[in-house]
Amino acid sequence: MRRYATWLGRKRTLCPHFFLDKLGKAISCHTLRATFQKLRNLAGIRRQDGAIYQPRMHDLRYTFAVHRLTSWFKQRADMNRLLPALAAYIGQVGLGSTERYLTMTPERFRKQLVKLSPQRRKNKRWRDDAALMKFLAEL
């Protein structure tokens, strides 16, 4: 990925997407999914628990979010400040979008996460929170 990013940087494309085709245009979602599945198969990565669905590229986002939340709880980080930042970082539009990550977090953090639950701030968009935008700009 680093080599590809370096190559992409040298190419100086105007396209804002990371994964591009040979013409420098964004690849389709279908192509990206199919390529991920091929790589997953080549690497021999597959679920062994009898589940129908095999790992998908989108599962990486969930895994990252849950590991980040778990790490922050262990560090006793300020979750009121970091949860919105995490959601914005992974491309979530509003606070309600992060609810699914809270259900995947280890049970020992459930009480704290329920307290911070985005459901308490329904329909609020990240960009409308001036304090959050200031915080993100300072990162």
C-alpha cells in the first residue's frame, strides 16, 4: 500500500480517490470488492465458524473502529471528544451512524458506551458541531 501511495503521489492525479484504474479514474465498487475477494482467497483468509459470509473489505472499518474504542477505554481517554472524531475519521456522516460499532465493543465497556451513545444526539451532523470541527482541525 505504501508503494502504491508513493506511486500515486508521483502520478499527481487530480482524482481524489485512492484506488484508481490505469487511466487514473476511480475504480468501481464492484471492481474493488472483487479484487479484495481475490486477494483474500489468495491469502487463505476465510471464516472457520460456519458463517455464510466471508470477510469483506468493509469489515476492516468495523474492526478498526472496535479496536480503537477498546484501546481508548483502556487508556481512559475522553470518549465524549474522541467518539465523534473516530466517526468522522472513518467517514460517518452523523452521530447515529456509529451506533453499530458500539454493539461490537467488548461487554466490559458496554455501560460507558451506552452513556455516550449517538442515539442521545439524534440527527446531528458532525460538521454542525463547531467544537468537534475545531478539535479535528487541531489534529
